[in-house]
Amino acid sequence: MEPEITEYTICALPLDHGDAHHFAVVLQWRPGNLWVARRGGWRDYLDRNGEWQHGHEDSDEWRQAHWLDFATAVALAQTAAAELTVNGWTAEQILAGGR
């Protein structure tokens, strides 16, 4: 059996940048070949509308709103990663030398 990929990281900063973990959106596999898009080490998850929601995977209603097919999860995570702001800074501003 081949090893399976269970997590991807999407980030608007290079992954070796010191602040990358703050700007990371992590895709994690879930049963049924579905994925959640989660913000770094927090319990913030993207819903189907691309909105961040704080929560737990403790209900069918929550899972239906946050467990996504892979293509949808990637698209939402790419958009969200580009728009994340941490302490008033975007990844674009950091890369431009603003910090």
C-alpha cells in the first residue's frame, strides 16, 4: 500500500519564512475523501462560502458546512491565504519589505 497524503499547506509566504506558520491554511483529510481548510494552529475553519468559522467538528450540520471536496478546499484556501491579515499585516506587505 502506498503512503497517503493527509495534509497540505497553502501559504502566501514562502514556507521557510519565519512568519509563514501565521499565514498558513492547512488542508486536512477527513473520512469520505473530504477535506477541511483550517487556519494554522487555531480552530478556525473555512466554510463553503469561504468564511472563517471558529468551531469543532461535533455535528453533522457543522461537517456538512466545512468538509469539502479537494478542489473546493484548495480554491477556498488559496483565496483565504492571499487575504489573511496577521497583526495588521498581509503576506503581500511583508514580502514587499514592509516588515
